[in-house]
Amino acid sequence: MNPLSSLDDVHSLKVAAGRLHSAEHEEILAGHTTDVYFIRTRDVLRSCGLLETEVVAEVFARGSGCFAGGEEVLTLLKDRDLAIEILPEGESFAPKDVVLRIRGPYGSFGAYETVLLGMLASATGWATAARECVEAAKGKKVLCFGARHVHPAVAPVMERVAMLVGGCQGASCILGAKLGGQEPQGTIPHAAILVAGDTLSVASAYDALLEEGDPRIVLVDTFKDEAEEALRVARALEGRLTGIRLDTPSERGGVTPGLIREVRARLDGAGFPEVRIFVSGGLNPDRISRLVQEPVDAFGVGSYIAHGVTRDMTMDIKEIEGKPIAKRGRIPGIQENPKLRRVL
């Protein structure tokens, strides 16, 4: 698929009926998701003989955060005769810090300003939210369960950066986990238990289907008291139960410290100290901080990571043909950031 080069290309672009509304990888690389004025800019600069003008462009963040999205940006811009310096993924940054610097002909990258800013803004927001949860968990395991809260086209991006950059130790989205070099993690949903009508029958069937050594983690909040259900399942699986998951909805008060302590005490008292407790359901750094002192082994976080606030990214031209320049309100010339690393 040839990249868009002019407004004529835009006008001739046809969109097939009945397709999914998200962009395919080839469409992103061809510039189909950029703002049209960047294609219009190509026509204007080409008519002036300036499209290949050598420039330095810098991207800065308006807020602080944990940087992510750089790997995708490098994939987008590779083989374009550009020199690129970028902040390493996972590095922290402050407001107005330069996170990316591009040197080269404007025509080689200018049309992709929208695309690369969106990649960095979204990925950085997700990674920052994930890191906040990981830090609140103080070494306890955090899994990303956020795929259901975002468009499926970007769910793998989110779960990958939540793991590789934000520090989560696993993800439920199949493609997201695979992109992060892991196997997806998850148990069984309430739907299976609701259809079967009983937690114990589902747990027994689940146990029979799994390979020896695979973790057996079962939801225990669907029909009965969580502590009672945990004991029923532990006894039925006769030492093969890895853990139980508490996902008590907010309508029932959510997962509380008292509930966790009771479930732990009852499991221990019944001879099941090895059964771990996993908690999910509306978790955020504040709730994790309140629960981390309790006997919880791991947290599953969804909406907080998925709804991580994007970090506004802005690109400015700072040099033209080696001469410092900037629009009013910005400082002309390169703004140094010793954390940047030359990658291309």
C-alpha cells in the first residue's frame, strides 16, 4: 500500500463498506490516519520546492509520566533516512521534557506527526497508570485485565506496554500478552458459573481440563458467601487449587480488607494455607494501597490502566537548515535532555 503523498491521493482513497472501523497496520503506515492538513502541507511545500528541507523536530510532553510507545514510533519511521534520538521506554519524564528528536528532510516524516504523537500519548498514559498500580502493590503481582475497556484494535498495545513498560507481570488479552513475550493469564469468568448454575461443578470441570501443573484459580463470589465457596472449592480439588479470586461487585460492597482477612483465616483453619488470594474489580492505586497490607497475593487491574490519562505530546520544528527557529511562545533551537538516546 503506497503512502499518501498528496491531496489527490486523499481524494482517490476509497473505504470498503462493511469493514471494521479501526485502521489496519498497512493503513497506519500509509498515512491514512493522519490529519489531512499534513498532506496538504506536502502539496504546499512541494510547490515551493521545500518539501525536502532539512529540519530538526522535537516532541515534548505537557505533563510528567512513564514514557512508552517509542518502539512503535521507530517502526513507523524506520528506513526514512532520519536521525532519531528518543527517551528509553520506561524512563520517567517531567513536563516540557523532550522525549523524541528527529533530524532529516521534513518530507520524510512530517505527514506522520499525528500518528506518532497518538502512539506516544496513548502508550505513555497506559504505561504510567500501570506503573502507579505496580508501585502501590509493593512487590505483589499485578495483572492487566484492561482489554474490555478499550477498542480491540488498541487493546494489545495497552496490555503490552502495561507489562513491558509499566511493570505488570501478566495480561489477559491474548495478543497483548504474546506481544509482551508471555502467555496470556486468566481464569474463568462469571459467565461460565452462571450458565452452569454452580461454582463447584465449573471448578471440577476446569480442574479436569487443565494440564498437570497449570494454575487452578477459581472465582468464588458468584452465588454464595465468598469464604464458604472458597472452602467448598478447596475441598473438592483436594490440594490442586492454586488460588481463589475475589471480584465482589460494588453493589455488595466490593472486596474489603475484612473479607480478605476472613477468607484467608478460614482457608488456613481448614488446612489450605497454600491457596492464594487474587483480588480484582475496580482496583486503582489508592485501593491497592489500602489492600496491599492484607493477605492478598495478586491484583487484577482493568479500567484504571485502560483509562490511564493520555499524556499530551507536541511536536515543534526547532531548526531549519541548521538555524534555530520556533513559533512564538517557544524557545528557538534544540532543547537538551541528557536522557535521550540515539537509536537511528
